[in-house]
Amino acid sequence: MFKQTYLASAILLALASQATYAAEAEATQSPQAEETAQPSSGGKAQNNNEEMEIIQVQGIRGSLNKAVELKRQNIQVVDAIVAEDIGKFPDNNVVEALQRVTGVQVTDRASGEANVVSIRGLTDVTTTVNGRQIFTATGRSVAIADIPAALLGSVEVFKTRSSSQVASGIAGQIDIRTHKPFDFEDSKVSVAAKGIYSDQPDTIDPNFSALASNRWDTSIGEVGALVNVSYIRTNYKDESVSPGASYPYFVEDGSRILTGWNVGSAHGIDTSEGATIDGKEYLLARDAMFGNILEGERERPAFNISLQWAPNDSSEYTFEAFYNGYRNESFNSMLFSFVDSPANWQQVIQDGIEVYDGTNVVKSRTAYNAYNFTSGDHSKASTDSYVFALGGKWDITDEFQLRSEVVYQQSTYENEFTAMRGDATVYGVAIDANADDGIPSWSYLDNPDTVLDESDMTNPDLWQTADFFDNGSKDEGDSLSWTMDGSLYVDYAIFTKVQFGARYEKRTATNFSRSVSSAKKIAYADLDPSMYMVTSGFFEGRANVPDSWAVINGYNLYKNRSEFEKIWGFEARKLQLMKTFDISEQAWAGYLMADFDTEVFGKRLDGQMGVRYEGTKADMDFFDNDAKDANGNVYTAISSDTTDSSKLLPSLVMRYWLTDDFVARFAYTETIRQPAFADLNSFTYYVPDLSKTNYGSANGGNPDLEPVTSKNYDFTLEYYFGNGNSIYGTYFRRDIDGLVYNSLSTTLYDYDGDGVDETYILSRPGNTSNGKLTGFELGAVYFPDGLPSLLDGLGTQLSATLLNSSQDIPEYNTGTGERIGVTTRDMFGVSDESYSAVLIYDKDFFSARMSYTWRSEFLNSYDAPNFAMPRGIYRKPEQSLDFQLSYNISDDLVVSFDATNLLDDVYQEYYEDSTLFNRTNNIFTRTFALGVRYSF
């Protein structure tokens, strides 16, 4: 239920219309925008080249004016962001820019940037580039953060979908618009460069982009060519500190209880004071304390080539090539202290155990004979994705137009991961699971009986090697698709235009992987000194935790991995990439849609109605490379399956013009999400018990998965006034059927081939959950008129999103696999409240923007089902403050300054009760950028 505080917020933010939809100039009009050019009721069909009025103002206000007017003209419920100039998208990162769009929430500000976008709380967002659905490797989508902002003219956020648009993405569609040569009247050249300082890694990185475009009148018609390139390098450093998982321990001897309690319960087990298991009293305590320092360097090269040819006034052809690359090398240094040993239990009791009042949950204690490990984790990943498109559009008559396009995509993702643990057992560890508002503390005790300083984690004599992991994967995907769209202007009854189209795609997806691990004891003193290092300055002194420790140097481990593979005796077969699935999928779609325009009660009513048919069929081969025959010999087993689905998706969108400036919209649409390829795998894969939980982890897929579908309702009121000002409010509802959720059960498997079965918790996906989401959006863009000269140009952009969600999550008996009940709770990723406020000052030569966003706590995910605390992982409220400033030295030369994550907060998670079950605490990078942009 919405809180009463919403009322005050709603009154304040009822100055609302979101600055969105978009175009760099009037010529950048999208196909969706062209579809909205409607003849008046009962009038003759108009020429399809009719263009909407765009208010030509430069700078931030100009981009907002374009967005407001295009939102007003579009039949769909759509918001967007427009670049203020070539190469001047308003943020370093597209995701960070989108957080100011009403209904969009952003999270995961890790690795130096915001990463994840949700629309109205849902993360299943389809990303298209110039209307084309794109993907990365074997995925169904592409990470928006992987597309450099410098290539973009606009980003459009569709919250409803016409029948002519791709139906995937139950949350919505984000369409990224790049530049084309016919967008400009003649030649255009723009070069931009930034130096971005990141405070955590203390580095300055380059951000460079360049665009060159021209168009010529020739004997074969008008020809245009454009090249746009971009390169971004980012160094980042993230630090986190966390208490470990909770387990029950017998009060009488401090031993961990392995059976007799419901492992993986949604809300954990009994936390009451004096609670018992099998008649014996227990305490709930954390099994570990740990910290991570993740540092890395990321590169994103990209380019876009666009060629256009208009041989005459009635035809136009376009070829585009789009490439985005991703390179990331990172090193994670972990210190992990197990504090669950029952050793010296009487001394523990004597030292004192502090529990939270009225509970059996331990807050602080001392642990003796504590096993510790460090881990030096190195990861190297790369992506190369290409999109090639060739299309044309033809005016067959003044009333009949066709457009068609052939698109080929190819994408590859590769990842290599190596890690080596070092271990040591220390005399004692004093811990406090929640020492400071969710942040734990721990320190090591001196051993009075030895000269070795066991409290100094930097001492290499304390450590020896342990587990060595060497994993890798490769994903390959490609696609060939064809689309055809037609539109016919008509004058029949209330109908003004009929649109139709078809799409066919053939896609392949192949995954290869390898995974090998083993343990070997070698003292650090016997290693080459370059193979280990000492971290320092952990968590910037914000917590009472060890700030330095000795760890294997992940970079040198990766360089010398072949040597260690031999020492650890890795099996050659395990080091080879082996195919795990090979899928060929065909998808087809067709749609029929009509625009209408009439009068009801003397007021204009127009809109679109249509239906889209979506069908898919996939042939799938899955491979179990660790299958064993009756004699225990390892071989590769193959499972082949076929899956197909089809769905009719109706849509209806209407606008009712109460006045020329006051419009109401209603929309009913349906959207769909196809299963992830990996979720269709019928094999089971096993990961042994690495964390001493008494359970390994097993995962499998389900070839019978069906698509997730959503029925969507939207009702909007919008008021436009003055020069580009607007306010609006939207009520919406999403009814989602068949959400994928994993069932749980235990199974036995002999992983190491020693003839003894181990216990695994098996997780398999199914369409076992449904969800409902309702909410309100409020927004405004307002630049007051009549201000004194000094204040003229002052304006604001405000938005609020208020959500209420529920999801039915099945509960399982992990022992039998039986479904024993349903838990209803908030949907994953949905904040009840999120707000954005932007203060803008825009003059002819100077513009500045201060942006503040805030979102309330939300259920982020479920933890692994191996533990005794509640499974739901919540994020505490998150906020962000960013600043942008630009100064026009001349009409062609602009300098800029940008800053992100200025508040430098600690981002926190917890399990259902933030006091009893606090979780991760993270600090992320702030950035400060100085740039210059020259165009002519």
C-alpha cells in the first residue's frame, strides 16, 4: 500500500512531464514518430513526409523542448533523452543518464559506473539500436552500458508497445538512435575528448569520440556518408566488507548443526531466544567475516558507419555497420575468515557471547582456532559485436509506402578466470557482526604460545597455497533477420492509416566452457616473491577491519598459469573448452495495425489498434562433458530437444484531446519474454561444497519452459504549456504470468569419483511464479518566464515513480522436492518509491545541471539455498548526486566539467532484518571529468 507521504510528494511533483523521446534535429525523426503524423478527423490522407514542429533552442533546454514536443506527438507512452549537441550526451554513461527518466530506476553502481536499468521496477528491458533488436553472444539482450554515449543522438524509452515494434521485453523497450548523414543539412565534423579522474583507483582515463559526415548531390541522386568512432578506458576500484552466512550452532558445544532444520527457507529459521533443534538449544551465528578489493581496467571501443542514397524523391537506401567492443581485466583480492570453529568453546563462553535482545542471533564473540583464506582472483573478458544492416524505403504512391531491411549480427564473448587461495589457521578472531549501522568489524588476536605473529595478515610466513581454479568460457551467437513494413493512408470511416509487416530471424547460440580445480600446499616462502603481494588501505578506514593482507598476485598467476597447471596436476582434457550447448532458433512475426481519428463528445479521439503474432521454434543440443558410464569412465553425453511457442499480442492505444494542450492517453498492450538459452538445458551440473556448508550446489535447466507474458494497462494525463513546459501523471498496471523461478531439492552425486555420494541442493527453473505491479508516475519540465536577467534560463526537471508490487514465490522441501507452500512478497528489483530532481541553468554560452536521484529499499535477489538466515537480499535506499557544466568559448568550441557519485555513500544490503542480518557494504568510485568538444 502506498504511504501517506506520497501525497505531499505527488503535490510537489505534479509539475510533471518527463523530458524524453528524442531527436538531434527535426531530420532525426524515428519511424515510430513518423507513424504519429495523423490527418485530422475525416480529412484526406496526408503526405508521409509531414514533420512535427520542433522548437529550435540550443543547450539543455533545447534538448528538453524537443523531448517534450515529441512525447506530445507520439501516440505511444514514450520518454527519452536527447543529446544537446553532437558528441554531447548528458552523462559519461547512458545508464546514468536514464536514471532521470520518469519510471526508470538504476542500480549496481559497480566497476566505476551504473550498470542495470529497470523500467517501472522490471529489469527485462529489450534494447534496440535504430529499431533493430540486438544481443550479446548467447544472450537475449545487450548491456546498455556497453554502448558508448558518444555515439548516440537520443535514447527513447517505450513503456507501451505498438504492434509494429518487437514484443520482447516485458518491462519496456529502450531504443538507441545513432546519427545518419541525412540528419544534417550539409557537412558536419565533431571531435570530443575527456580526461576522467576516478578517485578510488587514483587514475585519469581517456574518453574520445569523433564524427565526420557529409552529403552530396550527384548524377545518381543524393549521397551521404557518416563515420562515428568512440573509445573509452576506465580504471575502477570497488571495496566491500561483509559478515558471512548464518548457521545454527549448539549452545552446549558450539558445533555447527548440519541436519534437523529447513535449509533454504524463504524467511530463515526461528530466531527466538531459547529456540531448539531436535530438543537442543541453538544460537544463530555468522560463519565468516570477509573483505574484497576489486580493481580493474575496462575498455570500450566502438564505431558506427552510415551510408545513405536517395536516387529520387520517392526512395532512399541505407547501409549501416555498428560495432561495440568490450575489454575488461580485473583482480579481486579477498580475505576470508571462518569464525565457526567450536575449538576452545569454554573460553568462548568465558569471553562472552553477545546476542541481540530477545533473540538467539549472535552479534559479537571471539572465535578460536579460526581457519582463514585469501584468494587472488584474476579475470579477463572480451566482447566483439557487429551489426550490419541494409535497407530501403519507397513511396509507391503518395498514400502507400514500403520499407524493408536485412540485418546480420555476430557477437562473441570470451572469459578466462584464474584464482588461487592461500590458507592459514590463526589463534583467534574477535568479531562484531554489526558494529556500525550494518558494517561488521573483526580483528586478530596474538597467540601467546608462539613467536609467529598470527595477528599480522601481511606476514607471508603465515600462509600456504590451497585451491587453484582455472575456468574459461566462450559464447558465440549470430543472427540473420529480414523485416518488411508497409503503411497505407486511407480515408475510410474513422480509419486514417493501415500498417502491416513481417519479420523473420534465424539465430544460433553456442556455449563452450571449461572448469578445473585442485588443492596443493606450498608455503609462500617457497614461491617466487612475485607470486604474492600485500594489499593495503582496505575500506579507507571506514570500518574496524584488517586493512591489509598477503594474497596471491592474480596478474602473475594468470601469466604463469601453465606452470601452475602442471604443478597442480590438472587433467589436460579439463583445460580444453568443451561445448555445453548448441541452439538454432527460428522466430517469425507479423502484425496488422490501424490508426484512427474521430470525435467523441466534440473532442478529438485518435490512436492505434493492432495485433502482432510472435512464434519461435528452437532445435537444441546440450552436452554433459562429465557424464560417467557404469564403470566410472568419463564421457560426453548429448541431449537433444525441440521447443516451440506462439502468441497473439493485441494492442490498443488512444489519445483523447481534452484541449489542444491537455491530452489523456489509454493503452492496453501485451509483451513477452523468451526463455534464456541456458535455462533450457536438461542436464545437471555439480559444484562441490567449497564453503563447508554440508551441501554442494547443482544446477540444471528445463526444456519445457514457456515464455513469460505480461498484460499492460496505462492511463496518462498530460498538460503542455508555455515554451516547452509540461506536467503529467500516469497510472499503470502489469499482470505477469509464468515468471521463471527455481525449484529446490536435494540429490546425491559422486563428484570426485571416490565411490561415496555427496549431497547437493539441486535448482531447476520453471514457470512457477506470477507477479503484479501497479504504480503512478509523476513528472515535470518547467522553465519559468519573466525571471530577472540573471535568473533567466533557470529551470527544473522533476519526476517521481510510486510502485506497489507482489510476486508469488513457491516454497519447496529441499529434501523431497515437494512444493510445500507459496510466499508472496515484493517483486525483485522494485523500489516502492524513486525520485529525481534536476536543477538546470541554461544561458546562450553557459549551461549547468545538478541531478539528484533517490530510490527506496528493494528486494534485489535470493541468496543460495544453503543457509539459515532469510534468503531475500534487500538493498538499502540508494541515492546519487551528479553535476554537469559546459561553457561555449565560441560557437564551435565547448569545454565541459562532469562529476558523478558525489555523495560517496556506502551502498548496503541486508537479509530481511537489517539489524539481525546485515550483509554487504560497498564503496564505489567517484569520477570527475574535464572535456573539450570542437565541431564545425
